Amino acid sequence: MLPPTDKSLSKLLGEAPVLPDRALNLLESLCIPAKESLQPPNGDRITQGLSAVWVLILLRPPMRSKCLEIALKVVAFYIGFVPELKLTLHLYCP
């Protein structure tokens, strides 16, 4: 896996002429580990996945809602892992 600062994945997805739904499924699986996974979440993978999601949100308006849904799923998944996140969300989404 590439380092979290590498933008290759974001660039590839941002410049691809067409993105199938499988590409979004791949991004979601990078950010959220499978339920049956015995390994803890990998921060580098999460960073790369969310960076690519953010690029798609900014550069591809037709995909924006699907990418925002992925970002929301990531937040919902990790809210139990990061107590500060729960407090921050409460401030913005009472």
C-alpha cells in the first residue's frame, strides 16, 4: 500500500472518464474494514480512501451524493472509536 500522503489514487479516480459503482465500493472498503475482518482499521488506508472521496466530492458533482454517503458511513462507523468525534458531531448536528 502507498503512503497516506500519496495522491495517486485520488488523481486516478478524479481523472478517470467513467467510474463504475465498483470503484465507489472499493473506496468504501478502504475506509471501513469488513465486519469479518480480524485486523484493526488501517489509518493509512482510511486516509487514502477519504482523500479520494473528497476529490470526487469536489470534482465530480454527479457523484457527490454517493461520496457524501460514503463519508457519512465512515463517520458513523468510527464514532465509537473516537469519543471526540461524537462531541464534535453533536455540536454541528444537534
